[in-house]
Amino acid sequence: MKTFVSLLCLSLLALVGSGCESLAVKNAAAAEAAAAKVEVEFVDPETFTDVKDALVATEKGRAHTIEEVRQYLVETAARYVPEGQHLKITVADIDMAGDYEFWGRTGHSDIRIIKAIYPPSIDLAFVLSDASGTVLKAGERRLHDLAFQMRIDLRDTDRLRYEKALIDDWLRDEFGPPIKS
């Protein structure tokens, strides 16, 4: 009986595992397709105004935040770029919503304080071109939202929710509604 149960469990694991593997392959293919349509470059990220992970920033924290922003830009912008076109986004600066405040107490340096005096902003340049390389649209933008706290969604716990909202607004304003697939 134990052998039967073990074989049954192994069969179920193999079945579930193959479904997960198939999903992983589909996700990888979608990410690859998005990356072919959208390219994101960061210019001197070590000089960005604020991509800190604590009062005393770490290189690992900055790199993680920048990679999160890059992935979000690639995946989200790909929905606005038609087949055969390419969007290159160059990010020159990021100032995340909120900031770390020093209160003179130890142990609180990893709490980002969100206040109206710390609005998010992103400086970027972009070039949209067709398959032949002809520039269809280009420009420089400073994305910012002084009323960012009016979008409060208590269910949203994403630490980059305000920056992602800036990106969403810019893409919709710049390129119209997303392309239906």
C-alpha cells in the first residue's frame, strides 16, 4: 500500500510540476517578447536622487530597486508598443516617494516615511521607432505627481506603487490605451 501511495504522489507531483514548467516557459517567452519591444537603460544609477533601501543605502538595495523598475517598465510598456516597433527608455533619475528620516533612535532606519513633501519623480527620455529604425516619437519627460497620496489603496502593499503609478500614467498619456492582444 505504501508503494502505491508513493507512486501516486510521485505521479501527482510530476503532473503538477509539468504544469508549472509549462507556465514558466510561457512566462519566459512573454518576458523575452517584451524585452524585444522595449529596452530600458539607466544612466549613472549611483547618482539617482533616491533609490535607497534604508537611511544608509546599500548597493544591493539600490540594484534591487533599479531592477524592479526596469522589469516593470519593460513588461508594462510592451503592452503599448505595436508589433514591429521598438521603444527605448533611458532613465536619468529616480526619486522615490517618501524618504528615510533620522530620528536619533536606532533600529528605525529602514522605515520609509511617506509625506506630501516627498513626492515621487522619474526623469526619462524615450525613442519609439519602427522596424526600419525611423523615429516615430521621441522626447524627454519628468514624471511627477504632487497629489500621489490621493491614490491611497490600503490593499496595495507594493513598495514601488507610487513610482509604478507614475509609469502607468505616463504610458497611457504618451501612447494612448494599451494594445489588445
